[in-house]
Amino acid sequence: MIFQTSNRPAADAAGSLMSDRPYRRAARLFVSAAALLALVGGGDLPAQGLNLRETVKFAAEMAQRGNWREAKFRWERVAELQPDNHKILNNLAVAFEVLGDPDTAKDYYARAAELSQGNLDIEDNRRRFAYFWRRTGAGGEQETGDGTMRLPSPLGGGGNQKGKTFRVSVGLPVPARLDLEGRSTLLVTSFLTRETNLLDTNRELVKFLRGEFKKRTDLDVLNVVPPPAIPEQTVEDLLANLEFWRHLGRNYGADLIVSGVVKYDQEDISSFQDVDIISESTGQKVRRTQFVEQEQFRYELEIFFIDGVTGALLFRDRMERSVIFRGLTNDPIGAFYAMSDSITADVLAVVTTRIREDTRVIFRK
């Protein structure tokens, strides 16, 4: 008994076989296209229809290219079917961290570590995560006695472990240290400073900070010239003078006020030192003791961010820099701006989100 399932007219056997081929070919192409669309995002097939291995691999490739939203979406689809897959949970933790949600990332890292029972790559990620987010807005560096900053070294093998993992460089968005909601205008006032013949420290610092806030933030920086003077008080008395800061806020329409204390000086630190020189007789490098003229410039800044409405201190930080130059006729303005540039990132971090680079391990299988 023959059942005819096609709506096309019946034909002879040979003709029927020939006529079916284009339909079969078209059907195969349709199935392939549907699978491809599901993989790259053109379709939204149910999670049960996923090729898990290919989806995980594709998501890892997207992450490697910096497309973390696409990677996160694919890993979430896999997690619907495998909620206890520690590798996928680890990958999702990295994605949430990169996309600016460290609280969710922390939960995923904890769950991944619990399920993995000591996987070194996951423990490495957790450890680096903890260091990076230990202090809000300060990254994850550890301060050491020599004044340098160091991140923990990797625990696992990193790199490529039999094609199953790879270490990827990630840019992690660190939130501003101040909540600027409702604050849009910023006033840079004068700074308390000590008289010096090197340069007008107050004028140069105000000009520098005003320019950096204008260029690198969305705040409306008020162009008040000359900058408002501040009372010659001790630092603590000045910060307690709420009425003065409220007056500035009202008078200039400032939601946020920046001020502080700056010290800038120079010192002759010439001395006898062991130096390497080329011998005129032998042409070889030799070490000799000789008098070396040099000077050191020191820069100390204590900066305040003050609420223009209440006069209350919102944030306070202290930064120190120094630089040594050979000779005794170096440009104090050039040295001042070089050290000012070096503190820019720390100052702007108070009011802007910035990106810090680090590495994480993700699983591709």
C-alpha cells in the first residue's frame, strides 16, 4: 500500500525522484540556516535545541573579541540546561564583572568555586576579583611597603590548557567614588598654599584641574576668574566652615566644590655618587665616584570635594609625587605639570567611571 503525502500531482517513478531532489536540497539548506541563525543570534530557538558544545565555544570566541553581551547571552542559555556547570558559572561571573555588575559576579564566582571543588582557574579568578574590588574605586591593588602596587600572580596555568581555557585581558569598569546624582555643576576654588618663588602654585593648579574636569567629565565646570579665595584657616577649621561652602554654592550655583591644600617645593640634592663612565684610555665602562648636581621637586596635594548645598565634605584624598632631575636649572613649571598629570587619574576617579585592565580565565569547553 502506498501513501502519497505530497500535494504535487503523481508522476512516474523516475520523474518523481528527479523532482524531489530540489526540495530535499532546499530542506537541508533551511535546516542549516536555522541552526546558524540560532548560533549567531538571528533566531531565538528554545534552550533545549542548543548544540551546547558549539554554543559554549562560540560564546568564548565572542568574549575573546570583546563582545561580552553576546557571550553572556549564550552562556545564560547553556546555564538554563546546566545550572550546576561550574565552568559556565565562572564564565558568567567574568561577563557580569566586565559589564559592570560586580555584586552578581561575586555570587557567580562563589557558586562556581563551590561546585568546582578547588579548580585552580576559578580560584585564580576569585582571588583576582577580590583584590580588584577590595576597595570601591581603588581597583584591586595591594599597597606594599615600597609604595608600589601589585596584583596577585595567577594560581593556575593560565593561557591555554589543552584547548579548554584561555586567559583574556578584560577592561573592568570601576564606578566613581562619589554618587553624582543630582549634581551637575562644579566649581574649582583657590587652594591653601605656601608661598614659593618657583611659580604661582595656586593659579596653575586651579587652571589645570578646571581643564581636566572640562575635558574628561560630563560636569558643567564653572569658569570663575579669578577663582574664589578661601579663608586662611587650618584645614580642619576650613572643612568645618559649612556656611562658607554653602555661600559659595549659592553664589555661583555650584552643586560640587573642589578645593584643598597644595605644597610645591624644590631641593638641591647634589651629592657624590658612584657612576659608570667610559674610560678614555681603555674604552671600557668603569665605575667611579664623582659629584653629581641634581635637584628634586616635591608635590603634595590634599584635595576636598564638598557639597555645594550643605557645605559638607563628601570626599578627601591625599597624593604625593616627587621627581629628580640632573643639573640645577630645570624648569619648575614643566616639573609641576608632569606631576600634575600623574595625579589626574586619581582625581578624576572621584567623579567618573574608569576602566582598569586585568586578566581572567574563561572556559571554552
